[in-house]
Amino acid sequence: MRWWRHPGGMPPPSLLAVVILMATASAAAAESLPSTAPPPPGDQADASETYIVSMANQLRPLDFTDNTEWYSTKLRSVAPGAGILYSYQTIVQGFAARMTPAQAEKLESKPGVLVVSPERRYVLHTTRTPEYLGLDRVNGLLAQASGGSDVIIGLVDSGVWPESRSFDDAGYGPVPARWRGRCEEGRNFTRSACNNKLIGARSFAASYQSSANKGAGPDWTKEARSPRDVVGHGTHTASTAAGSAVPGAGLGRMAAGTARGMAPRARVAAYKACWAGGCYSADILAAMEAAVADGVDVLSVSAGVHGGDLAAYFKDGMAAGAYSAMEKGVFVACSAGNKGPGIGTLANGAPWLTTVGAGTIDREFPAYFILGDGRNLTGVSLYGGDPLPPKPLPLVYAAAASNDTKGKGGFCLAGTLIPEKVAGKIVICDRGVDHVVQKGITVKDAGGAGMVVTNTAADGEDLIPDPHVLPSTSVGKMDGDAIKAYAASDANPTGVMSPGATLTGVQPAPVVVGFSSRGPNLVSPGVLKPDLIAPGVNILAAWGSDAPPSGAPGDTRRVEFNIQSGTSMATPHVSSVAALLRGARPQSRPRSGRR
Ligand SMILES: *[C@@H]1O[C@H](CO)[C@@H](O)[C@H](O)[C@H]1NC(C)=O
Ligand SMILES: *[C@@H]1O[C@H](CO)[C@@H](O)[C@H](O)[C@H]1NC(C)=O
Ligand SMILES: *[C@@H]1O[C@H](CO)[C@@H](O)[C@H](O)[C@H]1NC(C)=O
């Protein structure tokens, strides 16, 4: 998760209150449509960026018939020729547009204009979890909520892969009558992609598109300008929240079982606002606004700043949007970020949204490695293919089998392994520089039989398993150092790699995972954050099958399900429990604590 660095300091607290009151004074829930404004003219292209402008609608002069017309006039008074990207009406009052910093400063001094703040860029922050959370118990929330069948969960994410069996609508009744959303047509996405399970799918790219002239914009030949998820993340979070039950799921041999979302009967609506270039806050805000106007009960957002880079709430589109969503009765859960374990590394810390950290579940994927001298070391792996034979194989550290001349011989970088020195052996590769699954591809291509990934000081003892292409195990720094020392000192070093396994009932669990961002939130240190943790380590859920399971560039495999970790994966567990609660107690609403 990452945002742009944000210039500017703290706002005066009084201003914060004003903005929030303004935002909530908007009673009308009229749906705002993304404008079809052309990209800004080329002459201001280099200096201009997207700003989110908060307006005091009650100050609109009577000669304007609508807010958008008034906004356009204001905008053009400082930036002639500029167009409005979005006119917001449901959850915040104001608009998004491109202009130069000087024009933004000028605009902020105009009557009726409350705050002009530069857009921020976020990045995206995964079959045993229902049982683990106790949702399965007879008389549990799941039973009381009948799976939350009339509850609608909206996910602001990278879109959805609608063909996934997790969105099968067999046995679902008609879409709830109050639903006002829709299924947007676009590249690789037709209206028929939606059904009684996946009831809405829309995409928001006006700001992303407008950033094209800064070199950060879209290449529409490479990604789908539609709700289609081409990276897998949005499909994973949506199916974690509310995927229909799919028997026989798993990633290869790993985590095999029935996959289903936490609120398996809830309806899903996907709002794609995260693209290859990131998640632009003007697009995110438009997506949140559309979701609230469409009638979602719960909003789940697994994106935000990288961590420890919080803006004042009135300058933070996500916080402002979440506030008014909450006021309209919509529960909002956001990921805390993956920047832990340092203190103050939190994202999305506003008091009125639920900030979700990541914990382990009682499942692990151990893959033991037994050295020639008898030591038995515990690593982790998601390799699900044929295991190595249970006999000692020669072991070599990549640094001793590489023609790299830049001091990176230990990292198994593409094109550096000498085939004669690795053929038929287990190769030790340091974690880092390249994608860890890419290293496996490199070892395999050079004729290696297996791989041991060793952490360096950068990753310490953190163990996250990866879906490797060849028999592999990943170990922490201490075991890694021991393996390398053994390989360097023994005349004929060998190792036996056990087939990876899925181990359940692991205790203690949950444990807060190292990467989960920590508080305090310095914008409002009196409010403890994150609010809670949820399962966020090694979570199995549906995947967009065009995206490789590892994300490594050389990985060409296709999978229907994938195992992922992150506060991104924890967040839909919380939004779905909120959906179950809404299903069981339809009158329940989030409270601002202000009443
Ligand atoms: C469109 O769908 C086809 C078939 O599933 C797939 O091969 C292609 O990569 C997709 N293109 C994009 C941009 O998603
Ligand atoms: C290695 O240790 C694990 C965990 O203690 C154990 O289950 C496994 O059988 C051991 N393997 C060997 C070959 O001793
Ligand atoms: C290193 O070895 C690989 C594999 O033999 C080869 O493809 C590559 O060209 C070599 N690179 C250098 C710099 O010698």
C-alpha cells in the first residue's frame, strides 16, 4: 500500500469539524455520474495534478441551477479550459479536477471553496477461516444471519473475475429490490457477467486516465478498462468476503478443501478503482460514492497509504468518504497496511472506520529440510507439485554456482546460474532483489532439482510461503546462515527436502504477524488503532485466472484459487462479519459516537 507523499501540515482542528459537518449536511443521495470531460489540455500537462476540492454547497449563488455547473465555473475562474473529472454529491460535496499547484492555491481562497488537496495515490495492501473464526457453530452468527443473503458487500479494489465458481448464484433469490447498482460493460466484461450473487460491477478510471500525460497513466492495451480483475487481488478479497461454497478448492495439493467466503450468502458488488498504476484517491472516492448510492450495506477497502504517512482527515479522501458512508448507515472496513512491525506505521486510521490488522490462523505450510549432518530445519512452502525423492541430494549455495560479477551471486538472479554447477542439485538462494518465485524458475531452467530460500537480515525470521514452480522451502535468517555455513564447510554437502504439507490446529493462533502495521495514529492518538486483527496470513480464495499465482513476471501458470497474505486479506473477513451481523440484526448500524 502506498500513497504519494503528502505536502502540507496539520489543519486547524476547527476546519476539520467544519468540513465534516459540510460533508454530512448533504442529505440528497443523488447519484453523481463521472463526467466525460476530456483530458486537460497539453500545455498545462506537466505541472498539473489531480486535486480534490471540497465545496460548501449551501453557499452556491442562486443563478446556478446545479452544483456541478457552479463547480465548473469556479474551476475555470482559476484554470481556464480545465474539466471536472468527478462531481461528488453523495458522500462528499465537491469535485476532482486537474490543475497546477498555483491554480489550486488560488482556488482555495475563493468563496464557497473549503479545501483543495492534492489527490493521493494508494496501492493495494487470503479454506479454513470460517471454522477458525467460529462462524460455523450451530446458533452462530452465520446461522442467525442465514448467511446474510440480503446483505450487500461492496468492495473497492482491482475488480472481479466473474467466471470464478465463487460467484456462482445457484440457489440465490432475486437481487434485493432496493439495489440501484449496475453491471458495467467494458473490455472482457459484459452485462451477463453479473448474476444474483455478483450483483454489480463498475470501474472508475477518470483520474488514472488523466494522469497519462505525466507518464504514470494507463496502457489500455495491457489492462482492462472495465470491472475485469487482471491482477487477482479484487477477486481474492471479494470471494473471501462472500464467495459461494466451492468444493475441491486449493492451490495444488495445498490448503485443499471447500472454499467459501465468510458471509457465503451475501451479495457482492465490485467497484474497480485500483489499476496497474495504483489506486488514485479521486477514483476511490468516486467508487465509494457510487457504492453508497447503489445501496451497499458494507464497504470493504483493502488499499491505502504504505503506512505511517497519514494526512489530516479533511485532506484524506478515504477518511472523508468513510465518514459520510458511516453516517448513511454503511459499515466501512479498511486495511491497516503491511508496514509493520515498527510503531506508527498505520494507514486508514480514522476513528469512524474499522482499521483491520492481520493475524495468523491455525494453519501452516511446513516443508522440512534435513541436512546431511542430521539437522532437521523447518521452512515453509506452497509448492504443490511432485516432491523430491526422499534421499540426500547434493547442495550448493548459488554464490558458488554463479557467474554474477556484481556481488549478487547468492540471489539466483535470472541468467546468472551456471548449469554445470547446479544440475540435479538443491540450490540455496538468498531472498531479495528478484521475485522469489522467479528465482525458482531460474533454478529450474538451469537444471536445479530444488531450492532453499534463505532470508537475509532484511527479512529476519518472517516466514511467508510462496507458490513455487519446483520443490522448495523458505527458511529464516538463522537457519539460512546455518545451511550456508554447512554447505561451505562440508566436502559433500547434501539435503533431503520433505514434501510440503498443510498442517492445521497450529497453536498459538492468532498471532499478530510482523508485517501488520502498528499504531499509534498520530492524527488522533487518543483512539487506539488498528481496531482489531483478522486472518491475514496464507488465506485461500478465488483468483483472476489470467494473473499468475505468484505475480512473478516469468510465471505463466493459471490457477483458480490462490493463497495470499496481507492486511488486504484480513479486511474482507471483518466486512463480512459486519454483513452477517446486519443480516442477523437488520436494524444494526455503525455509530459515529457523536450522537
Ligand atoms: C480477456 O479475456 C481473455 C479470455 O479470458 C484473456 O485471454 C485476455 O487476457 C483478457 N484480456 C484482458 C486485458 O483482461
Ligand atoms: C523433522 O521435524 C518435523 C517436526 O518436528 C517432523 O515432523 C519430521 O518428521 C522431522 N523429519 C525427520 C526426517 O526427522
Ligand atoms: C552466465 O551464465 C549463463 C548460463 O550459462 C549465461 O546464459 C550467461 O550469459 C552468463 N553470463 C555471463 C556474464 O557470463
